[in-house]
Amino acid sequence: MDSKALTVFPNRRACRHALGALLAGALMLSAGLAAAQDAAKPAPPEPQGFFGTIGRWWNQAADNFNAGVTGTRDKFKNLGQEAGVAARATVDNAKSAADAVARLPGARVVRGHEKCKNAPNGAPDCVAATVALCKSKGFDNGGSSLDMTTADVCPAQVYLSGRNAGEGCHTETFVSRALCQ
């Protein structure tokens, strides 16, 4: 005898889809009922009198504090982004300045070590040192200083005594880089 298996659903895939749709519908119906029950609950009445006032004041203070903390957190988050934007702008400006210097006709940055003379008021006067540095590199029109170096110069007796400053010590200034034309 031949026995054939009887199936109620000829297509098992269709059966699975029908069962899944039925379960999804049941879940949505139960979620809707739960939301309706929550919405139907009346809000509890606020306490009146002295304790009610203190409770409202306390809740308002907590809300203000939480808003302040949230605002501060957002400001710190934005601070990092703003610093990145400022750094990119600074780099872009430095590149633009370097490009502008490179486009100057006949201008060149030179390195050297030319001592600045002191002016009558005691401040270093590095204009003559810049001109002398540019002339030593073959430029006739002078230029402007870009970088200066200072050094404290003391007699040997001061250094041998273990001190870094004392009688006879003075500061000397040097032009170390100049833009020459």
C-alpha cells in the first residue's frame, strides 16, 4: 500500500508568512492597547500648600540644573569642533602668507647671525643689522627681519662662580633670519 502524507497547507513558505503576519498584527494590537491604557490614566493631582510649593520649587531647580549641565556638555562638544576649524584656518592663512612671500619678485629669506646695536634708549636697533645681513648675502636693497635671537653674555668670572647673572652681564640681540630684496 502506498501511503501519501497529507498536508493542510500545500506551500510551507506561504504558511510561515501567514503565521508571521498574524504574530506581527497581534504585537501591534497589544502595543496600541498598552499605549491607550497609559494615556487613559489621569495625571496625579499636584500637592497644595507649603509642601506642594517646596516640591515644585525643588523640581524646577533640578530642571534648571539639568539644563545647565546639558548646555555645558554641548558647549564642550562644540569647543573641539570650533578648535579644529580654527586650526585649519590658521594653517590655511600660514600657507597663504608663505605663497605671498614666494611670489614677491627677487625676495628671498636668508639665514645668518648679525648682531644688533643698542639704541640710545638701550633697546636693540636691528634695522642696520638686517641691512648688513642682506648685503652679506648679495642683496642691495636691504630687507626686514623675520627672526631674532637673544643671548645673555657674562664675563668668565661670573660663570666660574656658578652664577648666570651678575655685574658685567648684558643681553645681546641678533638677527637670525631676514626677508631680503
